[in-house]
Amino acid sequence: MAMIDAAALGAQMKRARIRAGMGVRDIAKLIRVTRHTVIAWERGIRMPRVDVYFRMLELYGAAAIRPRSPDNVVLLPDTNSQA
């Protein structure tokens, strides 16, 4: 099983949050964690649980995909969402 690069995933999560126009406090309040937890995820210090990760994707309006390299997870805008 391939390992996920926590720092790369965290950077992608931060970009998705910013694109969604949300602050750290906004997302922390919505998913009921501290802002310090969100910052730790975005810095690659910690990883969110899978259910929390997918909840964040919903809130950001993003979709997770697995590119050709199995070592990365990429966040892309969700083109299937209903606005």
C-alpha cells in the first residue's frame, strides 16, 4: 500500500479551503475541531480521519481523485455539484 505524503495533502487541503473562500476558523467550526487541528492538517503534521477529510471536501466543493501516481491525492473542483 502506498503512503500518502501528509505535507502534500495538507498543502492541497489548504489551497482548496482558500479557493472555497473559507478561513481556518470557519472550517474548524463546521467540522467541530480546533483551528489548531486544521492548521496541523494543513502543515502535514497530522492527518484527518477519512470521514472528516470527505466532509471537508464537501464543504470546499471539491472532489478527491487518485492521479496516475498512487502516492498522491489531489483535490479538484467538483464539477458535479449542484449550485
